[in-house]
Amino acid sequence: MSACGLLILLLYLAPTILHAQGSGASISGAVQDPSGAAIPSAELTLRALTTGATAKTTTGPEGLYSFQNLLTGAYDLAVSAKGFRDYEQRGVLVNIDSKLRLDVRLEVGTAVQKVEVTANASPLNYDTPEQKGTITPQTLEQLPLILSGHTRSAVAFARLLPGVTTGGDEDHLNFNTRINGGINEGDEAVLDGASIIDGSLGQNGIELAVTGHPFSPEAIQEITLLTANYDPQFGSTASAVTTAVTKSGTDAWHGEGYDLLRNTAFNARDFGIPKRPKDIESDFGWNLGGPIKIPKLAWSGRKKTYAFANYEGFRLRGSVLAPVINVPTMPERQGDFSDWRDATTGQLIPVYDPATTRSNPNYDPNKALGPNNLPYLRDQFMGCDGHTPNVICPSDPRLVNSLAPGWFKYLPPPNLPGILNNYTPPKPPTSTVNGDSTTFDLRVDQYIHESDHVSVVVHYFGSFGNRQSILPEQISYDSFRQPNYDFANRLNWDHTFRPNLLNNFNLGYNDILSIGVCVDAGFADAVPKIPGVQNHKFPPQIGLQDFVGFGCSGRFETTRPAYIANDRISWVRGKHELGWGGEYRALQDKETGNGNESGSFYFDRLNTGLLGIASPSGNSVASFLLGDVASASETIYTLENQYIRQKYVALYGSDTWKLTPKLTLNYGVRWDLSTPTKEKYDHVSFIDPSRANPATGNFPGVLVFAGGKAGSASFGRSYPENTWYRGFAPRIGFAYSWTPKTVVRAGYGIFYQLLTYPGWNSGVSPGRDGFNSSVVFGSSNGGITPALLLQDGFTGKTYDVPPFFDLTFDNGKYPGLYREFNGGRPPYMQQWNLTVEHQFTPDFYISTAYVANKGTRIISQDAPLNVLNPNLLSLGNKLIDQFQPGQTTLDGVPVPYPGWVEQMQQCPASVAQALLPYPQFCGNLVSGSENAGNSTYHSFQAKA
């Protein structure tokens, strides 16, 4: 089905799928006679000025009324009661989540007499203890957002609000955002009623609303930032909640076009640079909104349809200062290293022939290494005539058969003087990896009767990475992002059962597709293919000591969908405004990665140098020409894709109880449940720190595999943590109207964070040990002989191939994944605040507040499992001494178990390593779910 057809179907399944989501806003108050006595059964009509939509209610026995779940915008309120003059107040502005108090005193008279007032409601909050800031339509329209290498986002204005800190990042407002001392990047962002959460990766909040789902200022009606003690309707965060509502069409068609420009000619030159770098940016677009008047289908006495669309394009044609890199000189690429000289002394750096390597019969191992006591001897290259130092004879078979020219033929010649720092690209790279982007927002609203309103929202953001490279693409080491696509789509239905009973139902779908590709990915046939590697999907990677390397060798792809459903019932009963509901999220992430399948080969100076001399010797380009590889590796895959899953469920209930005309009490509770992440097919491995390791003399700590398909190495279930079911979060507060123009508010609440895993990996993707493995080859004698010859590759090398469902697989290595078994309990914050507000004029008030919180079980990654006891630091430099094969004791410290020295593949067999709690594992075993952190925050905040 086409997108257009699906949109029409969703709109016209009415009345079973109806009514657009509200903003959480309300207007409530009391209707009284001139003496202040309640007027029951008064009739009230609220009319939206933009669409003409109306809502009606009547006052209860106490004279109280409430309009719940209102959309943002301007309203007129009409009140009538028998024996009193009709009353109408025009131009009442409703913001996101605003709780407006609008008390009405009717004058005695007849219905034909009318009292009209043009005024907004008081800006004071008479009903809730929450702390919040609002970015109004006027702010969005009047304040500029400066172009700075990326698409604009209306959420960037959040930096203006009290309690928001950005860690000095005033440009992107991301990766460092902290609100009221909350968890870094732990806030929540809601677009049209549903979270914009980034699948099971857990990204959310302001950071994602700036980079992943940027909210175009021309498409957003209003933004509110709830910073403390907000309603139980909101959760899954121990920090703040950003709520945004998109613009909708109105009774009249309106539109605009715009183009914001930034140009090099307008920029000032930065201090210390010779000229202004090229910087041409354009942010342009259009929007259009209004009624869709299709007789009988979309417009009649019972149906009204509105639409609003916004297109925004961003184009960048800028650059940064061009880098300066090291490339071999043209003679060096032919084997002539007569220009290879010490920059300080001007002395020739000798390049030796590894084929002449021989033991020094006069070497004394009991003496220090030095020019007169070398373990090995080599002869310097002397050219074909034997008298030209540092020149490899062109007829040398190793040079004739060298593979190096297969890369050098693409390498540009130096364009700067010298043997190093001698090349800069003629075209400077652009200043951003995302480059051009397109944002499109569409909202369609359908009103049916006075009881139903459905809206469909489509939000799309596509960024198109610039394919750029410092070197020619055939040998490029750069990568770029192919078009990335981000979606945030919504279906909202508000239904009024009766004036005091409403229901809001919301479906949300978010998805981010991100693909990273090496620039050289399409040139596997353009350079030599190394024998024996797993495959030749990509060119191999070549690393050269002192010089730029070649090749990127890899690709990643991730898609992170989130499926969200929530429902809320609002019921006004007497003095009580009751609300209850729930939310369900199915969070996913597909991770694909396959780097280094074609092999990585590193060349250093030592293979053409001389071990033991103080002055430099050797040249990595010479080693490359000869094919003498210092080290080499490749990764063998049986698992390239992982399918990550996580569930989140929440239930809540709340009551706003108007105890007296001056005092309102708020109380409620929310229950949050977030499961640990898992791999759909149990394709993940992790460290079990308590199970005995059979290859270590039963030291604890083994690699286990999720599920039950790995034999004795199976863990038995899909994740190590236990799901925590006791996430009950009570909240209580009050608002007291000291005088009609002075309000005192206070509140306390507990707020649970969604269980997330830092590091952009969902707590699963590093766990591929045993499914995949890396094969590493190095020199067997410290670099005197090469690990292998490039022209031979891995031919003749023997090694096992995965999968390895083995408890001991990670012995001597850096484990890929460790998740703390007690890490299933999510972080939480206790928040409390005391606020005093006073209104001086109809348009001016001051709010002062004491805002504080206490964070508990915060994910800090500050309690690693495999660290040295501080008492052992008294050993000093002895800790870095290394055991030799066969050695059982060093500096009074025994080896942990027989064979330990030989097991250590990826880290030194040092005294410090031997003293670790898990000596078989390299690294400190930091848990992705470790929650040992705590925090305390106190602040005084004021706004006017």
C-alpha cells in the first residue's frame, strides 16, 4: 500500500480510530456569583480560534470545571448560567502541559446581557508542584538559530531555560546535556505524545532531538521542558522531559518560504590563520497549512480536515583547514632512501637489508645493548654498485616482485618540501560528516463530531554524508556515511466519552537507519589481493610507521526501530482531576559489522633497522617494498548481524485534588519496568565472573553464551541480569495560593531511568567473542624476522576458525562484554522543590525556586571488577616486570596457575596482571550495567 493510501485509511477508519493527541494542557477553575458562592450547572464552551473546534462542560456541585488534554493555541471561553449575564473571555493562550487557572465571577442579570473580557489567564501555576520552562511560538519565531555546520533544531533553545547545562558545547547542545543535575544524556523527549527514543540503543532527550530527529523550528508549534516533579504520566527518565507539538493547519491557508545563509564573505578570520576557510551554508524550505475541503469526504458539518507540511533542506559547501600528512618521497617509492635523514643532525638514517641478518658472535648478553654490543648484525643497503648508501638495487628480486607499487601508483607526490609533513590535499575536506540533509514534517488532523479528533504525524530526517577523502579513493583510509534515514511517525486519537471523561490513545514509530562505508569499499580489485585472507570484499589495510597508511576495510550498518503505544484516561469528578494510563515500548536494534576481513598489515622501521643502536635506523617504506610485515591480523566472522531486543512497560495513576479554593494537592504513583537487553537468537557471549575456569586451576571467570545451544558453555538464559519488578515511583506535591497573585508550590517524587547501557552498543553488540575471532601474527623474535611476507599473506599459516563455544576462549585476551549480574535495577532520582511565584502585572511575574535531587544507582562505570588492590601499589615499578615463559616466580610473586604466561596473548604477563582478581583476563572488566554511582544536586533558580 502506498504512503498516501495508508494515510487516508488511518484517517477514515473513523470513528474507531479518532482524535489527535493533546499536549497535556488544561484549563480549570471555579464559576462563582458576585459573593463568591459556587454556581453549579453553569455551562462552559471552549472554542479553538485556529480551527473553530469546541469543547463543552458544566460545573459540578462545587462550581468547579475543567477542560483536559487541550492542544496548544488560543481559545475563547464562554460561560452561561440561569439568572446571570453571559460571560466570554477571549484570547486565552494554552501552552504545552500548562495548567491554567481561570476563575469566573458571573454578574446577576439576563442572558441577553453579556460581559466580554480580552485577557490571558494568569501565568502562575496554581495547581501543580512541577518545574518547567516553555519555548513559546513567539520565541521560536523571533530568536535566531545560527547555522553552524548542521541542521537547525528548535530544541536548541532549551539552553535558555533554568537548570540546563551543556558542558560548554554551545554549538550542538549534545553529548553533554545535563538538566538539574540529572544523568548525562538521560533526559526524555516526546514528540506529539510519544517518546523519540532511539531503539534499544537508549538515546533520547535533547541530544537526540538535535542530532537524530532535529525538530525544525518552522514545523514546531511549541516546546516545553519539564525539569522536576512532573506528573506520573511522564517517566522512563530520572531527568527532564522535553515535550514538543507540531504545527497543525488552521481555518485559513497560510504558507511561507525561507532561506538562511552563511557565507565565507560574511565571516571574520579566526586568530592565527592566514585566511578564512570556505564556509557556505544554506538552510532553506517552505511550509503550507490549511483546511482540506473535499465535500463529503473530508469536510462537512460533521467532519473537518486540516493539514500542515514543512520541508527544510540544509546544504553545506564548506571546509576545514586542510591536514598535513606524511607521504614517501618519489625516490623512496623506488627504493632510494638517500634523502632519509635526521631532521636535527642532518645525518643519514641507515636502512639495512634484512636478508643479511646474522647473529653477532661477539654479543655478550650480560652487558647492556649498544652499538658495540648488538645481538644481530645487518648490512646497510648500498645500491647496485655497492657504494650508494640507503639505495636498494632496482634489480633486487624483492623489489622487482614487490606489491607496494600497487598502492604507490595511486599515491600523489609530495606537494610540500621535506621527507615528512610534505603533503596536503588540494581540496580541503568539509567540516561535517553528515553534510547535506533534508527534513520533512506532515501533520493531518481530522475532527469528527465534537467528541473525536485524530491526527497523523510523519517526521522524516535524512542526512547525506559527503564522500570525501584525503587520499585518492582507491587507497583511502577515510569512511563516510551513506544516506541515513530517521523517522518519527505518530497516530493519535482523543475521544470524549462525556465532558468530564476523556481518553487519549497514541501510537508511535521511530527508526534510525545508519550506514558507514569505507571510501575504498568499491576498489577491492584496484590494489593487490593478499593470499590466504578470509575474503576480498575490501582492499586490505596497510599501516606504515611514520607515514600515512592505506585502506579502511570495513562497513557498519544499524537500524534502531522503536514501537510505542500509550493510553491515558482523564476523569474530572467533583474536586478531583483523576488520570491513569500506561505505556508499552518494544525497542530494537540491528547491528551489522564486518571489518578487517581482508586483513591488516603493519610495517615498521625495525625490519630494516638495527636492534640496539641509540640512533634511529630503518624505514617502514623500505620494509613495505621488501614485503617484510611486522604484524598482521584478520577477523573471521560467523556472526555479522545481531538483533537486539528490549521491552518497557509503565502504569500510572494520579489525582489533582482541589481541597479548597486556595489549596490543591497532587499525588500519584508510577510503576516502571524495563527488561535488560537481549539478542533475539541468543547470539551473544559475556563474562560470568563466578563460574570456575577449567584452564586456570579453577580461578573464577569464564566466557559463557546466552541461551542453551553452546553445550557446557551455555548460560541458560538470554541475559545475565535479573529483571527488577519493584519500580514503584510515588509523587506528591501541593500548590497554595497565598494571595490571588502569589503562589507557593512544593513537591517530592521518585523517578526511574530506563535501563540503558552506555557506549553506543545496547549492551549486546560487543558480545561476539567465540562467534568471531581475530587471528594475529607477529614476529617470533622481537622483530628481527618478519611476521610474514606480504606476497605470501596467510598462506601456510594454520589456525582454528570459529565458532568456539569454549569457556576458556577469552583467557589471555580482552573480553568483549561483561554485564554486572546485579545490574538489572535501573537508576532513580529523588526530586524535591519549593517554589514561590508572584505576579506583578498581567504580563510580568517572577518565579524563584529551590530545586534539588539525589541520584542513586546511577550507571557510572567507576567500579571495574578486575583491578589491582590499592595495597599492592607499594610494589612500585616491580608491578611492570614481566614473567618469561617457564618462569614460576618473579619479585616474590608466583604465577597464578601453570601455563598462565603462555596464555597471555593480548597483554603482558606482568606482576600486576598476576595479582589481579581475574589474572586470565586482560582489561579491567567494566560492566555496561554497573550502577554504583550516586549524585546530589542543589540549586536556586529564578526566572521572570
